[in-house]
Amino acid sequence: MPKITSLEELAKLKKTVEPRLKIRDDADMSHFKSSPEICIQQCRGMGCTAAGGDKVTELFEELLKKKGLESKVTIVRTGCLGPCEMGPTVIVNPGDILYVRVKPEDVKEIFDKHIVKGEIVERLVYHDPTTNQAIPERLKINFLADQEFRILHNNGIIDPWNIEEYIARGGYEALARALYKMKPDDVLEEVKKSGLRGRGGAGFPTATKWGFLKSSPGTVKYLICNGDEGDPGAYMNRAVLEGNPHSIIEGMALGAYAVGNVKHGFAYIRAEYPLAIETLSAAIAQARDYGLLGKNIMGTDFEFNLDIFPGAGAFVCGEETALLISIEGKRGMPRQRPPFPSDKGLFGKPSAINNVETWSIVPRIIREGAAWFASVGSEKSKGTKSFSLVGKVNNVGLVEVPLGTSLGKIVFDIGGGVPGGKKYKATQMGGPSGGVIPIEHVNVPVDYESVTALGAIMGSGGLVVMDEDSCMVDVAKFFLQFTRDESCGKCAPCRAGIPKLLALLNKITSGQGTLEDIDIILELSEMIQKASICGLGQTAPNPAVSTIRHFREEYEAHIIDKKCPAATCQSLFKAPCQHTCPVGLDVPGYIALIKSDQPAEAYKLIMQRLPLPMTVGRVCPHPCERKCRRGQVDEAVSIRHLKRYASDYAWEHGLSYTPKVKAAKAEKVAVIGAGPAGLAAAWDLAIEGYKVTVFEALPVAGGMLAVGIPEYRLPKEILNQEIDNIKKLGIEIKLNSPVRDVDALFKEGFKAVFVGIGAHKGDKMGIPGEELEGVYDAIEFLRNINLGKDTKIGKKVAVVGGGNSAIDAARIALRKGAEEVHIVYRREKADMPAEEEEIAAAVEEGIKLHLLTAPVKVIAKAGKVAGIECIKMALGDFDKSGRRSPKPIAGSEYTIEIDTLIEAIGQRPDIASLKLGDVKTGKGGTLVADKRTLATDQKGVFAGGDAFSGPWTVIEAIASGQRAASSIKRFLSGKDPAPRVDRQDPETFTYPNVAPTEAETAERARVGIAEIRLADRKTSMKEVVLDYAAKEAKEECSRCLRCDKG
Amino acid sequence: MAKQKAAPASTTDTGRGFAGRAFQRIQGIIDDTGGQAGAPIRVLQQAQGIVGYLPPTVLKTISRDLKIPLSELYGVVTFYSFFTMQPKGRHVIQVCLGTACYVKGGQDILNLLKKEYGLEPEGITPDGKFSLETIRCLGCCGLAPVIAIGDDIHRKVKPGHIKDILNMYH
Amino acid sequence: MAKVKVATVWLESCAGCHMSFLDVDEFIIDLVNLVEFRRSPITDIKDFTPVTVGIVEGSVGNEEEKEVIEALRHNCQILMALGDCACFGGVCAMRNTFNKEDVLKRAYIDTPSTYQGKIPLSPGVPALLDKVYPANQIVKVDCYVPGCPPEPEAIKYGLTELLAGRIPVVPSNIMRFD
Amino acid sequence: MSEIRLLINGKQVTGQQGDSVLDVCIANGVDLPTLCHYKGLTDVGACRLCLVEIEKERNFVPACTHPARDGQVVTTSNEKLEKYRRLILELLFTERNHLCAYCVASGDCELQSLAYKYQMDNARYQYAWPTQVTDSSNPFIVLDHNRCILCGRCIRTCDEITGAHALDFGKRGWKTNVCADINQPLGESSCISCGGCFQACPTGAIFSKASAYRGKPEECTTVESTCAICGVGCEIKGLVKNNRVVRIDSADMTRPRGLLCEMGRFEPLYDSADRVTTPLKRNSKGQLAGCSYEEAFAAIAKKFDASDSVSGLASGKASSEALKAFAELMDKIGSKLVDTLDGDDYRTISQGIAKFDGKAGLDIEARLEDILTADCIVVIGAHPTKSHPVIGSYIMRAASKNKAQLIVLDPLRNPFTFRASVWLKPPEGKKGLAVKALGKAIIDHGLPKAAGDKSKFSADFKNVDVKKASQDLGIDVHDITKAAQILAESRNSIIIYGSGILAYKDADLVATILNLAALVGDKPRVISLKRYGNSRGAWELGLGNPRAPVASDLAKGKAKGLYLLLADDLTESQVLADSLKGVEFTVVQASYLSPVTARADIVLPSMLWTESKGSYTTIDGLSKKTAPMVKAHTDIKTDADTLKEVARCLKK
């Protein structure tokens, strides 16, 4: 190959190659059939190669040969496209059709159908995870459509092993122009004007760095490319190295030209990237052959040489002084600055280090101008940045977006949100030196300053998405473990301090921590940050500091409650289901007992902690099932239903369980409200020997269970049976006995009072027409129905709201004769607080959902409800709960004709007629009490259930009743209140250690749960969900992985 | 630049002839890289590529010929995770514990290998067939959790798959 | 003025700190007028009553010692760690570089003078903790007088400060670890 | 050097351009805690205790590595800094097993002193209790990793002061440890036991076996003296408690004669052999038995007065004072047969020098300090790491720090061959030819022009054919030319030779070496290694110039009487003892009982150099004085006094 020695020769070469590449940009599928050539572009990035990309290429080549299409169809192996999780990827042009996860056996189909016949193989193209719609065109995929390719613009298009293809896309033009038409200072000035900041982490202005080097005395200077990308979860640099290596060479040559006196550069690339090293080596060799590296570049007297230095695996070598020392062949231990590398760097000579991404964008800045570069990005952070989006996110992969793009956009629009219906929790940014950005800041623009303000750092661009199953203390531990192992060990704060931080975190996750430990962590962290030599130590505590900053509650849960909310910290629990259960039911225990034919024993085991198993077995939202390990294999074990099975079995067989009551105590305790919280508190206190009286305002006991939940979900007979059993402990339940004054109870001789009055008052929407006849609030509506009161219901009903009450009200309306039932909800379905099964059942029964719709006003006709005017909503920015807040779309109003409107938008405690003494009320009219002890400001008064928490779940209400009972017990025995940690079971159970067999662990769905016929539902209040048969129950039990046994 | 091998070569052939040739090749590398930047690291990398690991004899040779004190060389070898002074199994299982793999269950795989195969990180099975390493991010986060065995990368590995995967290697 | 109530315990230690305590010489006479010892190894009172100052000598190496220090902490307002064992772990902590099983085996089986030894398993013998801990790893400690044993001067200083209502920090010139 | 002015803690102070902030603080008496800083070693900024706040600096910076600049405003202490320092101390204490109550360094520990200073009365962090080993494989030094704070002072001392670089950090991060060679036990490593690491260690991580628990510095008296063992003349500081040397430190490791080696640092702490505690006299049963000085003197006088053939033989280990008295005694006896044990070496060297320039003065030899500044060092037939370890260290340092080129000419491997640019391995007996070939090659390569007329020196090499010589020697001709090139191009070379050359007793060879040196330097820089601490002193007193070598007299059985001044010399005592077979009457004045004293008729006690005041002349001719660190345990006379008394008792 003759060397390129002038601008003209470069342009000529470009011209000859350009047409060859044209086809690769032709996104018009209609050209396909008429096109004289076809191009197959296959990713040869590490991800796709690992997924078997080589085999796919080979097969394509074979088929081409066989069919003699070699002259028409070309195969190009390109750099990483981004969607690594979908590898191996294949693009077919014209048309820009993207095939994902192409297995060798799929090749023939693509070939026969697409290449030969021009038909898209829909089966193999990308399918939207939510709509499941096929999206064949590459740039129509959300993941790719929302990106801006500037650094990665050659990835997926050119063959990185072919310098001519790079030149065809404008490569080396910038260098040519610089050498022939620009003075070194012009190049520097252009970079300065662009506002380019180092992409390696700290964001130091690149031109300034070069300026320092330029002004440093000396005639031997070095430029270094930092490709020691070592952050776990980050692989942006690898994509550039493997996909666009010449951009780095050209960028460094430009840098060398701008700085002057630089004849030599080094690319430090981690040895874990063999393909990157190979690719760049090949590129260097080619550039040398073409006269673009070495002496007399492009015929000028400019000289620049580039060598690869393969790193030997030390994260700390990403730190610039360590990197330099490492190139010198020594232990890569950072040294104190000054002297700065720009004064004394590699081999004692002035040097400058930039990261791969920084170097690779320089040519485009020179070619297309500073203004082009700065046209995107935020005020202080210009240009685009690549990120590797990994973790609990649907679209894992490489992402390039303008700086300043909101995190939410990256995670949800590009990343497609969190898989498996889990809740998004936080994003860890900047790897082990970074921090977490919690859900409430999901709107943050991703640029250097904003991210730093939240205690994270941009780093090199790793974004690790975490969901509800990620424990933040554990995450901090993970990163600290990493930095502990990667610390070079030179300076005392980092070397000795990080293990201590880790030890403190371990102490916390094993339940031994104290609240002071948090302060010690913060104090120690500050010292390590301020006193360490290098960036590694200075940032190593960030994960701990930032998780404490944003998730202190989670730390406190570990320390005070000995609970890991994410059920990750193994040493705190036996099994995640039990740990997640608010009352701590021994789930593996009762499942083992059912499996071994002892359902009655299982029932007894459940009764140790739960006095309402049949009820809870029907209506619990089963948080346990979300954490079930089986869910990681296929589907969670049907824990709730098994509980129902065991307790129904006991009932059907006339078995009941009454625990032994301790010796009677003198003190009397009053419980206000016979709901789940009150009943649970009464049960626990009665077992302790206290005399308990329950005051209930309504004519029935059970609270919301009795008047809020419809018969078809929880038959009254079941509930009453359980309440009767509770009464067996000698608890007196006074019905129709509203309490007016808490103090009066003390005067009556009660020594402690538990207030569990629930939240029985519905919230109003605040729109015109709410006062009309035919408008109900859901709570009132359900109560009236449950109490058998005559409630008029029209033919066309609308329910506003998305919670369980809304669904219940809608389904009741249907059963009470409504012909048409609408649910109006202002957000998306996924945002509905109601349980998924309930929503599904409602839809199945024919209820119509109006999503992203908000009511505007009630339309009246003759003083009665005649319709409801709604407005369509569009999703805007993310709110603090991480959901997009809906915004009305002007002019999208429409009316639904109705005659009955049920509002189900919220509920609050009804305290109008209750004198509470010193007990304070807070947000939503709830009673204020200590979160853990449930003690209110008035001595002896404790609060729990929905009255304290606002509307929540039955199992949480029961748990709060139990917590309050524990506090009351302490209070009555003269002790300070203390948080309740799981109590001991009064009876010990031995249950067989039935480890699952290999067959049992094999993937299989949960045993289906039978329901009554759809036709029967609309006409009766019969319980919809049916019980397991014994065989089914046992089979379902066999799916339990027994993770409690280690 | 010579092609870098991610996984070191097999070391079963440690006969005299092999060792002799290996030393000759190392000598050649030393001569090639003698005066260059970072010579010790380059030489160590290539020596490990040849021998599979860096036994004391190799270190002593390099120390002598590059005129680097033995202790300094040992310091370099033990500083970088790429180098090992322990022989490797015929197949090296590398479990990625990068963030993505960790959050997706890389640790479970490691635990299983510990429990079922008695393999500790840096350990080797008694028959010398497998040795285990934990590694930093391989950069295949999209396929997490991954394990690499030799040049093969196994993607989205679940603990239940391990047995089948290992059975592929003899 | 009512006398300040003081309780002292010794845990895993050699009693040297209590001995050093006696080396404060005539200060002990002043002290007797100011404080009332509610519990100490010398008084032979076994149970705890609430006191103002608790003084602990020795480290925490078994379940019983853990209970004792927790009870002392519960019953005192200010807890002082006296001596290296209580402050840092001291000589007792030498066993921490070995694992518990080896320590027991060495002590009860392997010593040359032992004939057919066995490791005591009776519930009456308090079980060893996995490690020996200084007091502040088990309970909150308010002030420290280190030394093996502490200088009588330092003990005197610590007590004087406490009696004056201040939390003492032993000054450099009388601080010693050995 | 220009002066700079800084404001430290509000006080105007001055320093020199090039100083670190810490240097300025130390010079101005500003107290700053340090653990990894050690005088004379490169600063690394690892312990972070000397962090200071400097105006306009973004972060706190370590004073030790931060350059002092004019106008800097420095704060060495504020609430944050003090807090960080205490936290770091707590971390260091809890990182490993630091418990002073059972640490050898308690009372002599910088970590402990700082803990006191910062009132560290507890550690909030749990001790990590790592299982660290204690390496006691070295005969003199124990390396206890339990007490190590990884400050790296030992490593830097080993590298920068001693030049051995036997120690370095191994592993990384929290697993870092100080390792010798390939993490070998110290005793099996290339450690030369110079003890510099022990002196530099701030804690009890490295300690001397013989010093442990023998006394803390505060309980000792310190005596400044000179080591008299090998003739380098290292300045030492002896710590003495209860009339026992418990520890020997270098007075100042940054000074050239402050290095110390295994011999100087540890030998005096051990009892080498049984001492001669009183005069001994062979009794009627033929056994040596204690007697008074008078009896001994009388017996000597009786024999020597009667003999006309008394020889005198002195060891170069004796002080100049003793040697002078010995010469006077022999004068009085009238013996011309007086020699030193290494008299042959002297005659070879001095005759060689005479052949080179006509004069016989040792003054032509270079100074030891010249090694440190040399850019090329040639070691011929010498093993200074064994015989004169400190000189070995000089060479190592010059090679590693100044990148001095090292040329070794020796058939045997020695520690330098490892760092040598060229190692010429002539077969034993052909070193001379090798030297000549080297000289010829230099001439062939072309002599440095600036050096003037070298024809006088080059004559010696004229007749050598380098190619043929290389074949004879079995040395690759390229090696010879490479060595020649290095030497010819050096500006500051030095040649060191020793026993490997002197054993030939070939004065011509010595002259050739001098000629070689003269070829490449404006003046020949050569050092010969002498066997004893005061060899040169003895020779300069004329003790090396007998009419005939005494040894041959002894061998021929000519000597009827012999006075042997052995002092504390234990070298080759069996060989020497055997050579005494034919002597009728032998007086041995020695410190230790040995095969030699067993052969003697009269034994007179001799003091050790650590017990007496004395003058010694170093290899390169400096006069150094020792000071008594301890008193001899029994009431014995100094060597000079003993000799003078003997002279007085003689009637001759």
C-alpha cells in the first residue's frame, strides 16, 4: 500500500471507498428488492461474540457460497451496536433491518426469507417488551431511537479492521486538515471552544490539560490513552476500541500535533480485553502502512508513534500516576501530586493522559467543528457521553446520549424500565467510586455537576440499575469489597480504612450494628476521602456515604429492626419469604408441613403468629411472593394460597387452635377498633394474660375486612369464624360502641389504649358536581353493601381511582346489576396500586379501564349524575415515586355517560368524633406515633393499622397491632418502649427437612388456582377464587426450594 | 504486538523438553523487550502465556536477565491480578463478579462451585481439571451472569446449569 | 453531698488494674469519702443496683462476661474502661489470632501437663466468644484509662475528673499502654 | 540554592528552594507527626499523618512530598487535621495486631508515641486480627508482620541505603505485606542482614534478636564510636545498658560511613567465643593455667631474654596504639622478624604501586566515597559483600541509584554479577590475561581524548591480541569489547580488587590493574580491599616490611620464640595454630581462647575494640577512633599497656 502523502490522496481514497459503504446507510426497505447489492452487518463486539456471533457469520458465509451470492451480498463484521443483551445482532441493508439473538439455526431462515426473497423474518426481529410488537427497523427501536451516536457513529457500520472504511466515513480528514491547514494552536483552540471535558470521570477540560502539557518545558513529551476501563459494569471504552479504533489513533495524533514535542504515545489497555488489543494493534499497523502514523505523517515532517501497553489487571492503574508507573513496569501504586504528570510523567517526562472516549471524539471535533460538538449537551457539559446500562433493566447495553439527558429517560425510555414487574429503586452511577441516585431523583439531568451534587459521579459511565430486590447496604458492601481488593495498599487511610468500613457494613448486615456505627462510617469515610493519596481512596467511601444519604432508613431497618427490606442480607433471615412477611410467618415451615401431609400442623404453625389465617390467606397482597427465590427460576410459590389451604383445611375439619394464655394480669387494656390491627393487638395481649376490651363503632367486628372487602373475595362466614376464635381467649368485643374520648378510658381503669380505628372516610376529588345524587365514595359504598344496606346502583357506573377499593367497588357494581362499569385512572396500568390479579379479574369481568384519564367534572341532568367529563393525560417528568406524572392534554376532553359515580381516590381516619388527648395527627389525618414502638405522644396510648399508616394492607395492620401489643407489654411492665424484634414461637415445631429433588427444582409454573365460572360472578357474591385440592397443594409445596436450609 | 491470549495455555506438558523450550522462548522475549518501557510487565505477560503461570524459576530468570531485584519482580507479579504463581487447571473457570453479574447472581454460581466442587477462588480440583478464578468485569454485562471457561463465555448462567456446562469439558 | 455510687467488675483480666487502683496511695482515703462502692470484686456483691459510675477491667471473652458487662452498662450512667484489656483487648486478645477451637484444644488437651484432657462442655462453663473483645465492641463506653496496668496517676486523674463532672481523657504524659 | 519564605502557623519561617514543606517544618522546629518519612529516604506520602493545609490547595497535602514554595501559607494543625490524624492512628492500630503490652518495641515505638500524643485511649474500630506470621529465620533480625504498618521505610532503606533491595511490597491493598525476594523467609533470602531495616522500622515489626527486651533506649547510655571490624570505618552509636551493648545503630544512615553491615551492627552483641580473662601460663603438667600478669611477664622475659630468634606477628585487628607498642617491643627485642598476618597482601600491593609509578605509597588509592559517585565500577577478584559488606552496598547503590555501569571480572558468581552490565568470567588463574585483554580492547576502542597522553600506561597491554585472549579465556569477545566500551566512555570509573587478585601475590598484576585504571581516568581510581580493620594502620607503621616474611620463617621452623598479637582476631586460627608447631616458645596476646592460644606457652588477655579506646586506619587511609562502649568484665590491661609492660620487663 502506498503511503498517503497529501490531502488529495486521502480525498481520492475516500472517494473510491465511499460508494461501497453507501448501502449500509440505506434505511429504505423498499430499495431491497431492486438493490444490486445487499449488506449483512454483524456485530463482532465482545458481547455478540460471546453469544456465538462467529458461528452465525460462518453460516452466512457458507450459505452465500453455496448459493453463489458472494458477489451480491457482502458480510461486514462491525463494532458493538449497543444492545448487547440481544446479541448476536445482524443488520440487513438496505432497510436497516435488525435481527436480534440470532442463533446458528436461525441463519438459514433469515437467508432464505430475507436475503433471497426480501421478506422480513418477524420472529427474529426486536419485539417491544411491553407491547410485544415487532419492530424490524433498527432505529425505530426505542432503545436506539432515543440515542445520539457521535462517539459510536461508526459502530455497526464499518469494519474496524479496515482502515479504508474508516477513511470513507471521513476518517483522518481531521488530521490531514490539521497538518496542512491548521497551526497546532488552532487545533488546541478548536478543542477548547468545543468545551470537551475528559470522559474518564472527573470531567477536567481536555484543552486545559493539553495546554498544561504544551507549556511544560521539555522536548520529549508523551500522550497516553487510558483504556484501563476497570469499573465493574462499564464497557464503553471497549466498544470504541473494538468498533472504532482509528478514531483513537487519529485523536492522539491530533493531540500530539496540538501539543508539540510529542513523538510517542501509549495506549494502556486492560488485558481482559484481548479483542480490543488485537483490534487496536491491527489498526495501528494499518495506520503505519498508510503513512498515518510514524515518521512523516501524510508527507509532512510530523512524527507520531503509538504503542499498546497491555495492563495486567489492577483497577488502580486507571489513576493517572499509577498508570504511568505501571507503564514503567512497576507496581502501579499512585504517587502524590505534585509533581503533576504534565511536569513529570512517564519516565519523568511531561505527559498527558486522556481516556479512550475523549481521544476518539477529538477527530470529529476538528472535522465538524467545535460548534457541532457543543450543539448538544447541557451548559457546562457539552457533547454526548456513552454509558453502559446494566443491571435490572430490560434493555441492557451500550447507550450514547447527549449530556444532560435525564436519568429517567435513559433508564425507562432507552432502557425500557425494570424487568419482571419489579419496582425501580435506584441507579448506581460511576462504579465503585460513584454513588446511588435514588428513585426520587430520577429526573436528574446526567451531567458532571448535577450528578456530583447528588453524591454520585459521572465516572467513566457505568449505570447499574437496581430494583426493589437490591439491598442498599449490600450494594455499598459490594463496592467496598471491590475497592478494598483493588486498593494499592500504599496509603494508610485507603488500605486500612476501607476494610474497616466494610467490617462496619458487615456488622450492620449481620444484625449486629448500632446507630453509632452509621456515624462512625460517615466520619471514617470523610477522613478516607480527604486523606487518601489518589482518586481511588478519595472516592472509595462514596457508595457507603451515598447509600446512607439516600437510604438511611434501610440502614436503620437493618440495625433496629434486624430486617433487610430487600431480603438480600442472608444472615438476617432464614428465608426471604419469612423475612419479608410483616408478621414473620414461618413460610418454609408450613409449606414443609403441608407437603408432608400435615396441614393441621401447618395451620397451628401459622396460628403462632397470625390469628386470621383464613382471611389473610385470601386477601393478603403477599409481599412474600415477590421475594420468593423460586421466582428467579420461574414463578414464585403460591404462598398465600397455601396458607389458605392449610387454614381452610383446619376449619373444614373442625380443628381450631387456641394458644395457652399466661397467668392473668391485673392490668386492663382497651382496644379501639375491631379491625385487623385491633384484633391482632388484642390477641397478643390476651395471650400475655391482660384483660382486653375491644370497642367497635360498627355493628360488626372485623373493620375493613368486614365492611371494605366484598363477600366474593372474603366470605363473611370465614371472617366471623376467625373472630369467634379470637374471642375464645376471653377478649370482649363491644359492638356499636364508638369511643368518644380516649382519656375517659383511662378513667374507667384501662391502663393502656390501642387506637386502631382504621381509615374509613373517603377522600374527595374536588371537582364540580361531586355533591350530586348518585355520587358515592367507595368506602361508604362498600360499607353499605357489606352491611346489607340498600344502595341504589344505576346501569352505567364509573369508578375513579386505581386502588383495590376502586376495583372492589367496580366489581361490586357489576354484581349489583350495573351493565356498564368504567374505571377512570390518571396514570398507566402499571402504576395502579391495586393488585394485578384484581385488575385482571375486573377486566375479565368486562370492566372497562380508562387509563391516562382524569375526571374534570360531573355532568348533571336534573340534579342527578348524567355523565362525567374526562380529560386525557400525557406522561411528563418523573415524580418522586419514580412514576411519570400525568399532565392533561388540552382539548382532549370527552364525556362518559353514567348514572352512578364512585370515587375511590383515597381514604383517611375518621377522627371527627374522637377526642384524642395528646395524640397528634399528621398527614392525611393519620395518628402520629413512633414508627417502631407505635407509642403516641400521650403516655399509654398506642396507635396502629390504617389509622396510623394511612390505607395500607391487612398484613401490615396485623403486624402493627402485634408491634403495639409488644410495646404495651413493655409499657405495662415499666420498661421503656423498644422496637419489637420477632418474638419467639411459644410452641416449637419440628418439620421435615424435605429438600427439593432435582425434578422438583426443574422449571415449571405454579399450580393453577381455580375460579368459579365467569357467568356466575356477575350474578352472585360467591367467592371467586377456589381452594387447592390436597394434591394440588402438595404439588405446589414441592416447588418450594427450601432456601431456609442454606 | 503479539496476539494476547486471555486464558493462559495449558500446563499439563511440563516435561523437561517443554520446560527447556519454554525457557528458551522466555529468553527470546527478554532479549526482544530488554530496553523497552515496562519491560518487566510485558515479559511477565508473555512468560505466563508460555508457561501458564509464573513459578519461581521463571521469576528468577527474568530477574537476573532484566536486572530487576527479585523482590521487586515479586511485588509486580503479586500486584497485578493477571499474574499468577500458581499452576492452573486444564480449564480455568472464571466467574465474573462485576456489578452486573453480581446483581444477577454471580455470587450464587461461585457458592455452588465452592459447595459442589470444593473449588475455592484460586483453587484447583484435585484432578487438575478445573481451577477457579473470580474476575472483574469481562465487559459482557448484557449477558450477566457470565462465566468464562478458557475462551468460551457462558451467558446467563443459572446455578442449575453448572453441571451441564462443566460436563462439556474433558 | 451524697456519695457517688460506683460499681467495678473484672472480666477477662489479671486483676492487675484493680491492684494498680490500690496504688493510688493516700488518694484512696479521699476517695472513700466521696464514693460508695456498690459492687466490686472485693465486696463480693454479685447483683447490680443502679450506680453512677461503672468501671470495667478486662476484656470480654465469654458469654458470662458479656452478660456482666451488659448488666453493668444497663445499671450505670457512665462506664469507664480501665486498663488495656478493657480498652483494646490486651493480653487476653492474644488468642484472637487463633480460632476458638484451636485455643480450646491447646488449653484443655494439648498442654504437656494434661492427661486425657477434654474440652469442658458443661452448661455451667460459660462458652467462649469467637473472639476476645474490648469493652467498647460490646457496649457503649464513655471513658477510657488505658495501661497494662494503668498508671495510678492516670486512674487518679480519671476518677478526679469524673467526680468533678467531666468525662476524662487521660493526658499524654501519664498515658501508657504497657 | 535560594532562600524561600513561608508562613507556617502564622509564623514567618525560611527554607531552601527544593525543600519539602516537611523539611522546612523540621528545620524550624514545627512539630509534625510522621511515620513513613525517614531522614535520607525518598518521601512517599503514605502514612498521611503529615497532612497540612496549604492555602490555595484544593485538598490537604502531605508535607513530606509537597514542595515548599515562596509565599506559601501553611497550617499544620487544625481540628480536622488533628481528627484525621487520630483516625489514621486508630486505623493503624486496628489494622494488625498492635498491642503494646506485649510488643518488643514498647517504649521505643513511633506509633505508640503518636498514640500517646493524640491521646488515643481506645480504638473505635474492631481489631481485624489478621493471622500474620513472625519470620525469625534470619540469624539476627526478626520480621514480625503483626506489628507492621506498611510504611515502607525498611523497603526504602534496603533499596536506597543498603542497595540490596531484598525487601519489597508483595500483594496489594489490605493484603499487602513486606516480602523478601519471592516471599521467602528472610533467612533464606538475599537479605544481607545489614540491619538497616531494623533501625528504620518505626514499630516492633523488625527487631534485632540480640537487642529484644535488653533495654529501651531511654534506659541506655549512648556511646558514639567507630566500627573497627572491616576497615570501612563506619560511624556507630552503641546503646549500652548494664555494661552490655544492647544495640548498635548507625549514627546517621545518610552519611556515607553510616551504613553498617551485619558485622558491625550485630557481631558486638554476641559472644563470639570464650574470652581470655586472665594471663595464662603453661604449668609443669603442660596445661595452661591462670597466673598473674607479673608471673606471665617474668616468664616471657626469661625466655625472650635468652633467645636470639624471636619473631613478631601482629593481626591488623589490633588498634594502632597496640601495634605501635608491639613494634617498639620488637625493636627492644631486636627482632627484624616482624610481620602482620596479611603482610603478603601489603607487599603485593605496594610493589605493584611501585611498579606503576615508582613510589610505593598507598596514598595513590581512591577514597571509598568515590564509589558512590562513580559512573562505572569494575570489580576484579573481590567479594566485598562478604568481606566488606558496606562497600558492597556502595556499589549496589551506585548501580541502582546513579545507574553506574558495573563490570565484574571474576570466575565466581557474586551479588554484583546480577546487576553487572558485563560479567567477564575468566578461568581461575587467568584473571591477569583478562585484565590485559580488557585494557587492549579499550585502546582498540579508542581512549578518551581529553585524558591526555596515556602511552605510558598502554605499553602494558601492547602485546595482547584481544581475539586470541578471548579464546584463551573462553569469554565472548563481544563481552570484552562491550566492557571496554563502557569503561572508555565512562568519565568517572573506579576499580576495586581484593583477595581474588592478592592471592596470586603478583605485583605485576596489581600494576596492570593500575595501568588499566590510568587508561580511562585522569588519575587512576583504584581501591584494594584489605583484610583487617586496621591492616592499613599496621602497614603504615612499617609492620608489613620484614626482612623476610615471618610466615616462611615459621614454616621453616627458624623462629625459636614468637610474640603473636592476635587481639580479637579469630580468622584462620586453626591454620595459624598449625604453623606454630615448630616454635619453641610462643606468647599469644588475644581476646578469645582459640586453637592458637591452646598452642601458646603464655597467653595474655586482649581487649575487644568495643572495650577500649583506639585508633584505626581505614582501607582508604582515614584515621578513625573508637570509644569504649563497655568495660571489660575482668580487670585486664589494654593491649598497648600489656605490650609496654612486657617491654619494660625485658632486660635486653
